[in-house]
Amino acid sequence: MEYSSLVFGVVVGIIAGVIAQEATISVNQAIVVKPTPNPLTDPADRVDITLQCIGSRTDLSYYIKNQTFWTFTSSAGQMKNITYNSFYLHDSVDETKHSLQYSQEANGYHFILSILGVTYSDDGIYTCSLLQGGTTVIDQKTVQVTVVHPVDSVKLSLKQGDNELFSAMQPAGVNEAANKLKPGNYKAMCQAEGSNPEPEIHLMMNGEKYSGAPTTMKSIIDNQRPSYMKKIDKMYDLTHREMEQVLSCEANIPGEMYQPQVASMKLKVQIVKPTIDCENITRSIGDNYVPIECTITSQSDVMCEMVSWQFADRNEVITLGEAVKDPEQKYDIVKAECTSVDEKTAKTTLTIYKANAAHFKAVYYVNYGVGEDLHRHPVSINLDTTISGSNLIVPLSMLVYIVMAAVSKLL
């Protein structure tokens, strides 16, 4: 009889072990939630959440409900037990903040943990474990609870080397003046602080987003709130443009719970005054091809799109590639061209296709830049006085030089 009882017990134990090994649990999806307002002025604003741990088999109700345990790992990495079996909260748990329920449903036994009045300290990972004999883990599932907080602040800065030139912590105003720069390489840096979870962060130049490879740090502040700091930087090669450029930084947590935090600044790259050297050209009246050649050099980039020519005695600009014929036939056809030699040098030519007396009286400007950054250099054609019949022109040519000298001093 004792032998039969022993055999029966062994068989039951084997069956129970096989059944237990087949049992599994499932949990609800991750939860993202705002915290309960502090102070709480209206009880209706209290934020509660529910975590479900569901046993896979209804015929194992006793086995499952006595072997299910909830544990919690905080954002700071500290772990604590919430239950010591399916029915009871652990002694260290505040019963006014947590509650347990269980019920038999069509899809299995439900073991429900409720957290009342969610605060930042409830942020972390909740684990439901199904144990055999109180020690062997049969199955285990986790639920991530994120108690969100918006980005507290963003800071945008622009540096050259180790020197911070400009910074901003809010959007640039409509009437705010642009920060002036010389052409060159600059590091833009954006830093966002204070959010949970970690924010998405973007640097933008004129609306073009850059996400790059940011650096992220996490800390826990006084009210046990997880707080992320994230920063991103990018090197920009800034060259002159007529329009203002806008550098901005935007950061926000995923989703649409909060508006993004934005900081921006206006930038305007100024042209460094270039050196303009022109060949001293001498020609005779009636020459069919007279090129005035100039070399433009600068410490910053030299771009042909910034080059133009101008008649000094009137407000007419000769743009690159444009052939001009004076409607009064004061001059014949002239054409301006430019070729880049390298990043710091360009050569530009004003070609006169038939030289007459007016060309030797005229002063031309080689222009580089636009607006307040416009730099001008006067140039003219020397008259060859060795040719007979040209003596009448000499005094006019000398007058041109006097005018040029005066203009150069004014510029």
C-alpha cells in the first residue's frame, strides 16, 4: 500500500511538473503616461495604470496563481519585490498606492497589479515571473513603464575652435539682427536637457535637418525623475550668401504629448575684403580686342558669382557672361567673364571688342560682393601715345588717372 502511494505520488509529481513546464504567461504592452499633477487639486486628474499578467491555462489556476510574482526595477537600477505570491503585496510596498486582483477569464487566469497616482518614481521595468516550487522560473515577461517629462531646455551654440561665438536658448525674433561672421569652418552644437524618455534632437541649417550621432547621458534628479541630456554637433563650412542663414536646434520626446523646444540664431557671413590686382594695359584707338584682366585673391573663399563689372560714370552693372552694347553708342560691345583658379583665387576679364576714344576716358569698377559687403576696384585702359594723331587724347587719359586716384582714395 505504501509502495502504491509512493508510485502514485511520483506519477502525480511528474504530471504536475510536465504541466507546469507547459504553462506560460503574457503581459500587456509598454505604458507611456504623464505623471499625476503635483499638487493634485482635482481627484479626477489622478493618473492610475494597470499591469496585467495572464496565465496561459485555465486548468492550472491553483498552480499559476500561487506562483506568480511581480518585481520592479527603477530607472536608477534598484530592484524590489512588489508581491511575495499572487495574493499578497510585499511588506515594503505602500498598500495605498498599489493593489492586486486576480480573476479567471476565458483565456486564463489574470493577475492584475494597479498603481494609483503615478509619479516619476514609478518609472521603470515591471517583471511578472511564473515560478515552479517558488524557485524555478518557468516563464518571465516585462512591462516598461515610462513616466514622461518634456525637454526642459535647449541650448544652441556656434564655436570656432574652442571659442564660443554665439549662443541661443530660444527662437530668434523676427526683427532680431543677424550675427555676422567671416567665411570659414564653424562647429554648431545643440544640447537638450531634462526629458524622459531621451529626446529626439536635430540641428538644422536653413531647414535642412541633421540628426548625426548624438551623445546621451541619463541622471536621476531629486524627485526621482529620470532626466536625459542629449547633444549633437556638426561642422559647417559657411560661405557668403546674399540671404541670411538660420541655424536652429529642435528637441522633443517621441510622440505628440508636448511641443518641441526650439533655439535658433540668424547668421550672415561677411565677405573679407579681397585684393584685386589688374594688369596695366596699353592700347590704341581702333584696337579690335582689348581685355582688361584682373586677379582677385582673399583669405576666405573667392566665388565668381560674387564678381561683376561696372561703368564708373553710371549705375550700370555688367554681370558675368553678359555682352553689353551702349544704346547711345558711347561704347561698343563689352563682355565680363570670370574663372576660378582655386578656392582663394579667381581671374576676371572685361573684354572690349572695339576700342574708341570713349573707352580711354572711362573708368571701370571690378566689383566683389553685394550690399554692405561690396568691394570695388577702379581700372582703366592706358592710351598708346606713340601713335601719331593721338596727342589730343593724352590730356584726357591723364584726367582719367587723376579721377582714378581720387576715387581710390574715396574707396
